[in-house]
Amino acid sequence: MWQDMRIGTGYDVHRLADGKELWLGGVRVPHEKGAVGHSDADVLLHVICDALLGARALGDIGTHFPDTDPNFKGIDSKILLARTWDIVRADAEGGDWSILNVDTTLCLEQPKVRGIVDQMRACISEVLDLHIDRVSVKATTTEGLGFVGEQRGVSAHAVVLLVR
Ligand code: MG
């Protein structure tokens, strides 16, 4: 049925600091701290970018959108995700790729995001033009342990499966 399948994973961390906005999965999350980064520091969208690129062995988000490039300063990571998917989807060998599913885990202590994961899924679904049933966002704390538990940072993991 499928000629080819590829799997990719992504992992990313951003520091949390006072006076920054917190963007997760394309959604602005009200919180006293926000994530620090060259872009809008949306860790969840970044790991999806990396998983997509990884599935095609096309490097990582830093390869395509260097954090030394002023064009990407403060950029909305939804734009990075859309551009990443454009890069990954097309294959010179012929036959564009489709995403079978995306599964993600967000690791943060505060705030609780369970009530807004469906907004994040809807946003990712829209950017990737993928049915929301194929987009999973899970969230966990680390039980107060490590940099996530101490609320010094936020991390995320993603897995994607591509087919054509
Ligand atoms: Mg990042």
C-alpha cells in the first residue's frame, strides 16, 4: 500500500524567564514566565519541525532556520513549522510525502495545560493540513524533579510518521 515510510523524532528545551511570552503548540499560554529563544521559543512546534526533518534526514531546525539569522528573530514558530513541512513534503525522487500521524509530549511543571491541549492540536492540525485525529499532544510534569520540575525550563518530545 505505502511505497515508503519514514519515522522521525524531535527533542527540545527552552529556558523559562520572567517577562517573556509563553507560546506552546501555537497557543499563547497565560503564565508569569515565558520561554527564552531567538524565535517565539515555541518548544512544541520546534520538536515537530525536528521530527519532520529527522524523518527525511534533512538536518534540524537550526540547519534551516539558524538562530544567528536576524530574519528569524521573534518569528512565529507556526511559520517555521509551515516552511519545514514545505521542505520535508517535497521529494525530488517523486511522490510527495504525507504525515500519517504526529505524537508529542510537553514536559512542564506549571501552568497546567490539559485544558488547552485541544487548541494546540487544532493549531498544529491547521498548519500541517492534517486531520486533528492524527495530532496528539500530551503533557506531563516531572514531579518537581530537574530543570522542568524546578520551573527553570520547558521541554518537549515528538514523533512523526511519514508515508508516500
Ligand atoms: Mg527550540
